[in-house]
Amino acid sequence: MNADVVIVGAGPAGIFTALEMLKKGSRQKIIMVEKGQSIENRRCPKHQTNRCMNCKPYCHITTGFSGAGAFSDGKLSLSYEVGGDLPTLIGPDLAQETIQYADKIYLDFGADTHIEGLEYPEERKEIRKRAIQAGLKLVDCPIRHMGTEKAHDIYLGIERYLQDQGVEILFSHECKNLILENDVCKGVTVSDRRQDFEIHARHTVVATGRRGADWLEKLCAEHHIAHAPGTVDIGVRVEVRNEVMELVNRVLYESKLVGWPKPFKNKVRTFCQNPGGFVSQENYDNDLAVVNGHSYKEFKSDNTNVSILCSHNFSVPFNQPIAYAQKVGELTNMLANGQILVQRFGDILDGKRTWQKELDQSNIRPTLPDVVAGDITAAMPYRAMVNIINFIQAMDYVVPGFASVETLLYSPELKFYSNRVKMDTDFNTSLQGLHCLGDSSGWTRGLMMSSAMGVLMGRKLASFS
Ligand SMILES: Cc1cc2nc3c(=O)[nH]c(=O)nc-3n(C[C@H](O)[C@H](O)[C@H](O)COP(=O)(O)OP(=O)(O)OC[C@H]3O[C@@H](n4cnc5c(N)ncnc54)[C@H](O)[C@@H]3O)c2cc1C
């Protein structure tokens, strides 16, 4: 097969590349290669079974059209300060401008016009004052909340638009490798599970998301594509009752708090807060079960969940952050018989495991039904655990009740951002003809930032027609 542009991965980064090329009037032939299904065929069986079925060959939550976005909470962070390090590559002004542009596209496809986090100035001041007193930084970030069910509809609209405009999307096709001729990338090798074939293209865009980070790391090593090990985030998902979070949920919707707790002074932050949300499990291809969270626009639980993440960097002699985080995850999974582990905060401080009967006695009921009560401290590295405990105690000053005995900590919450591909501001890698985007490139960590990166890539590629 031949194309002008082949895009590997139909997550937000890949989708917005194709969308922007069309918007700029490009008539180039675009082929998208997506390992998973079209959005209408993506189904997580957990809705029926109430437990993760560890679907093979891939998890529908993270794989398929719109990538990890389809079943995600659909929170679009509208500030360049949130969602990844792209602004350090292209500059904060262009990043902010492009975020606003991409946001308009989401609105055109039906996103809610309401923006969270702009109202209640007096209450926001009070929350910031408390954060300062607790030694935490409050980052301002307006949020457009699509909601899981609405995000699905919006991406369905985009999928149909792309197909109507002639973009060829090969679902259930997995990219296996790059085609190189004289050190120039000429396309990709693809498998449809029956046979392998080649797609030749002038430009190859790899946007394979968090799940594709390992694979891209191997490609970088094999083809000598310049890259640097980045960070991984290791943490927990905290769940409390909505009553505890009522003020920050109402005023900020999502509290973006950052701290550098003693004694290590590593960066620790809140991430992906879901008022009235649900804790969820996602499974990676190597059977690693990790925790996440999302919330629906209409259907609400009694709880709020938020992730607390500690960034980890390595230098010499060890520089494999993904492998490190995977080991932490595997150990935690082992203790929970392959499931997600949960422990009450009070039990962590008391140095004991949590029992199911203690969960049953609490005000809070876990929203992840098949979670296993146990001891997350038996698998969490000491440094990360101390960081998390001290951060939660600081949070308690901003959100009274956050550090209560019954507060639930789910583990492992792991974010694999590592392997930052070295690129110029036009997203050219060291391999001519190859561009890397989105979460797998190491430059983004969220829906909006990966969408914005796609927009800029689309503009660049459109200019070649
Ligand atoms: C449960 C959950 C909730 C989230 N909630 C939010 C949120 O509310 N707000 C927010 O900003 N972010 C959220 N995120 C993160 C957000 O979804 C990602 O940052 C974003 O989707 C990254 O976009 P991407 O295009 O880089 O990659 P992805 O969305 O991961 O897409 C990559 C695509 O590439 C495909 N792929 C991978 N390898 C191959 C291969 N070899 N061949 C072919 N195809 C391949 C995958 O199937 C996937 O569809 C959430 C993530 C999860 C999992």
C-alpha cells in the first residue's frame, strides 16, 4: 500500500494530525493504522461482569479509535501548564494558542460549553491560602469536562468525519516495525493477524500512546533514533467520600496541587480528579493491572477519586524507568492475586494490612468492586510511600478529612511517560521521515496536550502538499 502520510495509532494525537491536515485543505493520502477497534465496536465487558476480564489480545479501555480517550473521563485541561512538557519544546505561547484552537474543534464536535474552575473567586483564594500554608502550590487550570459517555460520542463524530473525508483507517492492524532505506524512514510494516504487509509513505507519524511506549522504546534502540530516558510516575489512587471534597469539587472541579514534601523533596502532585467518579482498572499487554479513574457526566457515585503521583528519574548505572515501574506494579499485583490492591490510610499509619471487614465498616464503599484489601506498603518503594504519606497529610490541611483513617489508597497507579524522543520544533526525529507524537513520544500526558501536538503536526504535514 502507498500513502503520503501513515499515522500509527488513532488516539487524540493521531486523530488531530489527520483532522488538521483536512482542515488545511490537504489532499494527501492519509492511512491510519490502529491496533484496536472502531469506536462503535469498543466494548469493555466489565459493565456486565463487574470485574476486569483481562481481554486479549488487548484492553478495550486503552485500545481502539480515540485511544485511551474514548473511555477516559474526557477532562480537557485548558492550560499549557498541565498535560505534559510540550511547552518546553515549542514555547508556552504557541502551546496555549494551540490548546485554544484544539478546544474549539472539540466544541464543534459537541463538547459541553461550560468550563470548570473559572467561578467562585473568593473560595479559590481561600483554597490557595490554605495550600500555601500547607506548603503546596495550586496550579490554575480551567477544565472542559466532556464526561466518559459524551467523549465517546464526540470521538464517534470525529471518526465518521475522517472516514467521510477519505482518511483510510485500518482497524485491528498492528504496526510491527519501521521500513528504513538508507537511514530514511519510508513507512511501516503492519500485521492484520493473518499476514504482514508494508505501507510506504513519505511521512510516518508514530502516536501509539502510553501502551505503545515500550514498543517505541525498542524501535528507538533498534534504529538508533535519538531519545533520552524520561521520568515515570509511581503513586496511588486516593478515594474519599464526596462530602470531604465538596468545596474543591465545586470550586475547582479538579485540584491541581503540587508539593515537594520532606525529607526527599521530590515532586509529588495530584492528577486526574474525578468528582462523583469511579476507580477503574486497566490491563497492559503483559498482564500488568494498574489503577485509574474516570467520571460520567450524569451518572455519579458517592465518592471522589484523585491520583497522587511521585516522579522518578534515574541516571547511572540504571536508566530504565519503565522497567522499574513495571516491577513495582508486578509486585503489587502479585500481592492482590493479579487484581488491584487497596488499603485504608489509617492502616498504613498503623503499620497493618486492611481487611475486607474493615472496608465494610467504613462510610466509604470502594467504587472498584473487585478490588482486594491488603497491604500496599509491602510493594511500594519506601521513598514513594513516604512521599505519598507526607503529601496526603499536607493535603489534609487544604481538604480537611483527606487524611482520615478510612481514606482509600489503591495501587499500583503508574504512568509510563519515559523515553522522550528527541525532536526539533517541527517534530522531526533524528530519523528522516519519522515523527513521534503524543504520550508515547514522552512530550504529552493528557488528551488536550496530545491533541494540540497533533494539530501542529497536521499543519506541518499539510504544508508539504
Ligand atoms: C482511564 C483513563 C482516563 C483518562 N482520563 C483523562 C482525562 O480525563 N483527561 C486527560 O487529559 N487525559 C486522560 N487520560 C489520558 C489520555 O487518555 C491520554 O493522555 C491520551 O489519550 C494520549 O493520547 P495519544 O494519542 O498520545 O495516545 P492514546 O490515546 O493512548 O492512543 C494511542 C493509540 O495507538 C494504538 N496503538 C498502540 N500501539 C500500536 C501499534 N503498534 N500499532 C497500531 N496501533 C497502536 C492504541 O491502540 C491506541 O488507540 C486518561 C487515560 C486513561 C487510560
